[in-house]
Amino acid sequence: MDAIPLEALWGTLILLLICSAFFSMTETSMMAVNRYRLRTLAKAGHRGARLAEWLLARTDKLLGVVLLGNNLVNAAAASLVTIIAFRLFGQNEMALTLSTLSVTFLILVFSEVTPKVLGASYPERIAPAASFVLAPLLKLFYPAVWLINLFVQGLLRLLHLRARTTSANSMGVEELRTLLIESGSFLPIQHRGILMNLFDLEQATVDDVMCPRGQIEAIDLAVEPEELLRQLSTSHHSRLPVYDGEPNNVLGILHVRRVLANLRDEGFTSEILRERLREPYFIPSGTSLYNQLAQFQATRQALGLVVDEYGELQGLVTMEDILEEIVGEFASLRPGLQSTTVREADGSVIVEGGVFLRELNRKLDMDLPLDGPRTLNGLLLERLETMPEPGVSVMIAGYPIDIIQVQDRMVKTARIGQRRPTA
């Protein structure tokens, strides 16, 4: 070793530090790389990404070859620094101490921290490129890697531990939700909102979006034919529920336009309406919107009547109501309907009592409680614990709510003020 020039030893040390830096940077980038981004590149034909995927599918062998190379290089670098120190300062304790401190500093700064920071910062660039080196090295040193892993598996069994085989990048619903929230400029706000709404379909039920029983426009066959004809000709809906005398006695669903088109030729009687009714489609109360959307698709229905456990009619829900939960309101498809909210100059909002709390929270970015009543009227009745009267005010979740108009023991309109900070 004394015959080797000092310059050659310095050059070899620099080469060893570079190799150590490569293994450290590669280890961090391989563990930090986005598996889904890597899979996208691999499907696009990127050879480096394919090699990286192949290596990551064998994590134990990948870590084995990286750490084997890294430790061998670091050990060689430590020995080489000791030799250089002995050549410069002689074989004494001071030279040994200086070599230990020097090699620790060199490896820590140039071969560990700096390369790992780079690997963590640019994993998608480094991992595929490094795979071209790691794959041949794994095949070359496979016997040594296999032997190391054999001891590792034996030690794990001795400690009664088990290596996890599931992907570290597997995601649940909450992880996907967080990913969407943090997607930032990578995804348009509208698209992100639609995807977020899809996750809420499992928690929301048909009771959250249905038209309540008291607001359903329906046809009563017990009324006079002239009144029936007037209701049909002035209806803004293409399909209407038909009952006989009592709303719970639903006979079927009537396609309004088809009936009006044929009445000119056949005349108008309640019996003709009965003959043209379609079988009503009933939905159990509490059905999730996700399941109901699938049911609408499977049964080719677009309208259903929500009933409770006793068979009592609770409301009406359509395919459009569920789709609006995903993409927002189809205002142009709702002729004759007015907005349920009116913004005032002072920042307050006048709303109808029958508006759903979910709709208020979504439209006006509010935070009204959703764990109880589903409408503003129901929420006010729950808090007041008495029949509502005009002029009464109540504070709910920091929002001052003033009752403006009451009709048929229900809040017709109310004013919601701007949220006030709570103590």
C-alpha cells in the first residue's frame, strides 16, 4: 500500500464517496417515488420506470443490494482515510482520531445527507435512471443478497415479526380525499369538487335530497276532471305521482306530455288516466345515494317515492337530484323554480324554510349541523322546541337566524346573518 501514490489514494477516496452518494440517493428516491406516477410512465413505455417497478416489487432484494453496496463502499472509504492519515501524520492515536472524524464528516455530508435530500426532492427523475444500474447489480450480487435476506428472514421469525407485503402506496377513501384536497393547481377546482362529492354519496341518503311530501306536485284522481286537466296543462314536470284521495294511496306515475298529446283524440276522463299509469317505484328511507344511483341505473328508473318503515310516503327523489349532488344544480332544467336563497346588501341571506341544510352548507359555505334535522325548518323547530313565530331569533352554530314568515306551522322564510365568532 505504501507504493501507491498519495494522489491515487485521494482519487480512489473521491470515487468511493461518489459511489456511496449514489447508493444513498438511490435508496431514498426509490422509497420516496410516487408509485402511481411510476406506473403511468411504465405504461407509456418508459424503460427506466419499468425497471424501477420491477425492483420495487422486490423491496427486500432492492434494499439488500443498495445497503450491501453502500456499506462496502463506506467501509472501504473509512479504511482508505485511515491509510491516508497514517501516511500524512504517522501511525499514532492522533492520526487515528483525525481519520475517524474526517471520514465521519465526509460520509455524512457528501455521501448521506446531501444525496438523500436530492433523492427525496427529485425521486421521479432519479429512481428510473438509477434502475439501469441497480438491476444489473442485483443480478450480479444476487447470491450475496439472497444470503443476507436469508439471515434477515430468520431474525424476523425469531422475533415473531412478519414483513408486510402490501403496497406502501395503497389508499383508502380518506387518503384519496386528502390527495384531492392537496392537489392544488394540478386539478381544476370544478373537477376536484365533483370528485369530492362522489365520496359523499356513501354518507348522504335519499332523505337528504328528496322533495318532502308536503312539496310534491301530484295528481289526485278524486277531484273534478276540469281540475285534473288544469293541473296537467300547467305542470312544469314531465312525470307526476297520481293518488286517489290520500297521498299515501299512490296508484302510479303519469307521463304528462304523452297523456296530453293523446287526450285530444280520446277525450279526458279519470279512467283514461288510470290506464296510462306506470307502476310506482318505491325507495326505502335511509338508502344511500350511491346505492340508489346504482338502483336507478339497474332498473332504468328516473323517479322514486321514498317511504318509511311503515310504508308512509316521505318524499320524492329523482335521478337529477342525485346528479346535482355530484355536479351541482341544473338550473336551466328546472323551469318555474325560483332560487331558495337571496343575498342581502348587509351580507345576510334570506332563505326558504324548506331548504336542505346540506344545500345551504354547499352553496353558501356554511357549517350548519347535519347530524339531526335535514331542513332549516326542522333545525329551527328542534332548537326552539315550540311552534315558530315571526320575529323570533335564534343562534345556531354561530349563525344568527331570524324567522321572517310562518305558514301552516312551518317556517316559510328566514334570514341568516353572517357567522359570529364563538367563545
